[in-house]
Amino acid sequence: MSRIISGIAGGTSLKSVPGDATRPTTDRVKEALFSRLESWNVISSARVLDLFAGSGSLGLETASRGARQVLLVELAPKAVSVCQHNATKINEALKNDVVSVQRGKVDTVLSSFFDEETNAPKRTFDLIFMDPPYPLTDQELAVTLDKVSRILAEDATVIVERSSRSPEPIWPANMEKIAEKKYGETRLWFAEPVQG
């Protein structure tokens, strides 16, 4: 069972998704990831999007650490149910409805963030987590990243979590990698919008 590491809801245990369809981020990787994000000062008051959320643990951790708004996006019914349970628990601990859950395909949800007539983004995010399932192809990930690149706030940070055996994601032209780190079977890529 995972837990919230730090912040207002620190120590709160989170429900895990039953079965092996999702792979939870290990506590070791989570601690290293959040240590880096805290040092970059990107969590406080951030609008956070957790795509392929699983149990929602990454997005929920940001809520505990001061994010302003967190949206967990998940398609699998069991995972959605776990996300809703965990979101309720964290919102109660925060005494505020910071976390919400949206069920749906990631690309469909991302498309809903754009105006149908102008294709301009209706909302933007400061911090986006992407932990796609292994079967997602590099090309499918590239399509999703292209949509993500168009809903980024000016100083946004994107974190892509993949198997350490996966190739580097294909970054859209308006997004650039700023760092990467391998932790055993997991590799994290950090990217941001191209400035200027």
C-alpha cells in the first residue's frame, strides 16, 4: 500500500489498484521525483494533470504539497474507483476539494481542453505527469505528447515515466527535454515548453 510522503496529508495511506494492469510508482522513485520537483519549486499553487493516473498517487502527492488544482485522468473502471476513493480521502485531509477525477481515454480528455472552433486551449496546466501503460506505442505517446504540449502554462514541467528499456519519447517541436533519470526498471524524462 502506498502513502502520501509529505505535506498536509503526509502519512495518509492510499488504496492501490487491484490486479497487475497498473504499475504503481515505487516509493523510492516517488521520493526522488518529488525531491527534484520541490527543489525546482514547481508544486506550490500549481494546476496539475495526472494522466494514466492509476491510483492517482502522483497527483495526490502534489495536492498534499500545496498544488492548487489536481485532475486525475484514468480509463480503467477499477482504477477510476480507486482514484475517487483516494481523492475523497485527500480532499478531506486538506479540507478542500483540490482533487477531481475524470474517467475517459487520455487523448479524448485532452481534446476536450481545446475550443472546437478555434482549437485554442481552454485551460492550461503547470505540472503534468504521464505514466502510460507499457503497451502504448512510441507513436501513440508522441500523439499524446503533442496535445499535452499545447496545454502547457509558460513555465510548465512535464514528467514522462516509462520502462527503462523504452526509448526516449518523441518530443513535439514546442517541447524540450531538460533532464532524465533512471531508477532500476523505471526511467523519468522531464520536459518543458520551448521558450521564446
